[in-house]
Amino acid sequence: MPLVDHLLRVHVRLALGGDVARVRSGADLCLPAASTMEEVLPEVLALMKAPQISLPWEARTPAGQLLDLHEPLCSLGIGHGSVIVLGPKRESPAPLVKDAAEALVDGPRPTANPAVTAVFSALAGVVALGAVVSSPALGIPLAARPAILALACFALLRWPHASALVVPGALACAAAATWAIGGPRFYELAPDQAALAVIGGALFAFMYVVGTLFIARVSALVRAAVATASIAAALACPAAWLFRPEFGLSHERWWLGYSALLVVVGIAGMLFSPGVAGSLAGLKVPRIPSAGHDLAESDRGLEDPDAVAGLAIAINDGIHVGCGVAILAGAVGLAQGEGVFAQALALSAFVALALHAHRQASAVCVWSSWVPAAVCVVAVALAAGPGAWGIVLALPPALILVTAPAWSARVPELEPTTISWFERVESLAVAATLPLALHLAGFFAMVRALG
């Protein structure tokens, strides 16, 4: 600072002892600006009646910055009203001498991430599962092996840290799928069969990579929709095994049974979606403590109930979308299969979905049910054979949709008893879909062949 005033009015404190009030009391002094702290320190200590200490004194700012005792006060950046803290000199600790063994023990060592270890263990389990399901001793059908692996990979993707090992996960899924389809010695098979096993492994690796990136970046609704559609496709795979000559069925029409199972799995998923969505989101019923239990249990609620409820709604909507996609695919397959049973299943699905749609509060759930219901009506008409029964089954639902603008405005005015009857009709339609789907899938033909 420029030497305009020969005196600096500063506040000096003694940082001794643990009495904070005494330390902050200090003393207001006028010190020569051209003098050094080393020159004025004896007089300052005498004025402040500082005790005798064995260590040399040092001066610091209130923030702890060390001040040079041999520089003039005007050169230290101190102005009027500044605070100077005097205290014993702080000695730096002496360096600790270590030998090689101690340095090795104290050296930095990377620790294993438990999440990565768990994911790697799960990947090893997937590879082992792929080798096990290919064993001839188990006799697992070829159509069911990818379904088993798909469920295992989906369970792995549900792990929050699955994206930590994307490349090893893709390699593990590729190996597991290749072994499951072609066996551990797939390279000894015919060229077309070996190529099928390799293509299946590459497809599973691709799906695993896409799944990890998908889960990390998209919303809960889209994740739930894709997961539901994938599970429905996997659960319908046994239909490909049931269509075999031993049961009196032709392999050429396996798609009809697959479509039937897709429809019934989609309808079942819609019925169970509220409970599944609540469980996945973490919704819990408030616990009421019984006699003798701690009353604090009733106070342990959800940390953010609004966020959990929003997540449950998104998952429920996503499950409905996935089930709707599965039913759409199944209805397209049923439309190609002429016969009264394909028509009856499509008609039952239409009744169940149409009545189920108008009991939903979410617009996503309504349209996820109503659009497949409308497609089922088209499937009923396309599956009608040349006989009269096909026309009889196809005409009523088509007329219902054509006249929808005339009667849709009266639906909110229905009496409770009428709504109750509609709910019973919905229950009957849902119950009718299962035996019809099992018949089209060849289950009853298998039972007759085994009997």
C-alpha cells in the first residue's frame, strides 16, 4: 500500500488456548506502517500481556495466510481495520520413513466393484445355462431354448448395473444362444444348422446391447412396453414345438398356434398389469402395527409417493402397450387361419378387449385395448370360411363397430346393473380365450396323442 499514513490501525488477536471469546477479544493497536512485525512484536506482546511460550511467534490473516515478519507492514497488503492473528509457529510434521513392505501395504490399490462382480457372475450363469439347455438329456425343444435364454437375459437387464459390462455381456449372450441352439459342438453340424446357431447368437448379442442402451436412455413406459412384448413373444414359443407330426399336426401351420398364444398372453397381461406395475414401482400398502408392535411402523411411508405413483402409472401404460402389440400380431395371424376356432378366439378377444377398454382411466390403456379389439373384428371377418357359420360370427361385431357413432354417446348413461352384466360378459369372454387358444396351439391334440 502507498505510505500515505505512517500509522496502521489494526486489530491484533492472540490465538492461544481453546477460549474462543478470549481469542476474539484481541486489542486495537496503531502500528508504524514502515516497521516490520519482527520489530514491533515484543512491544505488542507486552501490551497484550501474552504468556511466554517456547515456540517462536508467527502472524497470519484471519483466513490463515502467513504474513512475513520481516517485511514492512505497508508491503503486506494490510490496511486500516485489518485483523492480525498472532500464534505459535506451526511446525510441519517430519517425514515418515517407510521401508518397501510398508510402502506396498499403504500404496493405492483398486477395489473391486460389487456391482460389476455381480453382473459378471450373472453373465457366466447365462453362458452355463445356454450349455445346459442344449443337453440332449433334458430334451428341451429347440423352440423353447431361445425363450429360456430370453427370460434369463431380461432378468439380467433388470439389474441396475447391467450396462457396466456391455461388451462381455454381448459376448456371453452370443455364446449362450449359439450353444443353446446348436450345442457346444455346433461347428460339427451341417452348414445350414451351424449358420442358424451363429445367427441366433449374433441376434441375442445385438438384443443385449440394444437392451442396455435402451434401459439407460428411454422412459419407463417404453421400457415396460418393449419388455412386455418380448415376454409375450417368448411365452408363445412352445406353440412351435406342439405342431409336430407325432401329434397329428403339420409344422406348416405353427404360426396359427403361435398367434393364438400371443392373443391369450396379451389379454392375461392386461388383466394383471395393475398389480405387476405397482410391485415393480415399489408401491406398498400402509402397514398397521398389530398389538404389541412398535407404532413407528405405521409412520414408515414412501419417501416420494408422487414419484412412485407416477412410475407405477407409466409402467401400467407400458404393459398395456406391449400387450396390445402382442395381440395385434396375434390377430394378424388368426386372420390367415380359416376356421371356426380362429374366428371364435378373435371374437372372444374382441369382446374382452372392447369391454376392458372402457373401464380404463388412462387414455394410453384405452387405446391399447381398443385398437387390438378393432383389429380382432377384422380378423374375424378375414378368417370366415365359405360356410354359413363364418358369416354368422363375422357379421355382429362388424355391425357393432359400424353403428358405434349411434350408441357410443349413451354408454356413460348406462345403469349399474347393465354395467354389471357387461362385466360378466367380459369375464366369460376372457375365460373362453384360454381353451380356444390351447386348441389352436395343439395342446389338446398333444393330450390325445399321448393318451
